[in-house]
Amino acid sequence: MGDSEKPLGLAPVTAQGSEMKTGNIPLVSLDPIFDSQIAKTRPGQAHFGGTGPFGATCGECPFLGYWRQICNASGDLVRTTKSQGCEKYFKLTGRHGPALAPGTDACRYFERREPKT
Ligand code: SF4
């Protein structure tokens, strides 16, 4: 089979132009939009970044920042601390995620923060 007869997009090519040995698994992206969302997603987000309204950021969402309750071994509340993580992530997973930058691209659970009156 000559080069002109090879099927397109089925085998990844290295920077030097030779085919990589990957068996039958193609390493070609089939959905560039999904790839972009994965690239925008930060640890601790409730869903993929960039799946919210166009241009919206976590800094505009009321789920960013919440009061984290600290309990002792008996389960009694001993104090609270302000978390800079996503409250929706905590509600969905039961785990506290890391702090998110306010400029992080919003996810599908984004809600517009009510303006202060
Ligand atoms: S948009 Fe809101 S719900 Fe989604 S990750 Fe950011 S803070 Fe959390």
C-alpha cells in the first residue's frame, strides 16, 4: 500500500513524520470542542469548564466560595472556615475541592449571582 492509499486519520504521526506504534487505537481527536472543554477544566469544578454560558466564569457563580464545617471525631461542629472551592462540587461528590480562580470558565451548573442590593 503506497502513502496515497493509506486511510487518513487512523494512525498518529510523530513530529518526525513517522507513524507511532499504537496497535489499532487511533490517537486522533474526534471532537475538538470536547478537547477544549477538557483543557479548560480545573480540579474541583462541578463539571467540565466551558460548558456554562458563553463567557461566564466561576467568579460570577454563587457556588464559588462557601463555609466549610469542621467537625471533631464525635461529629460535633467545632468551627467553620471559608473555602474558595466550588460548593456544587462538594454537594455532588461529598469532598471539598481545591480553590478555584474566579476567572475559571464556568461549567454547566453555573448560576448567575444575584446582584447585591
Ligand atoms: S461555574 Fe459554579 S458550579 Fe460550576 S465549577 Fe464554577 S463555581 Fe462551581
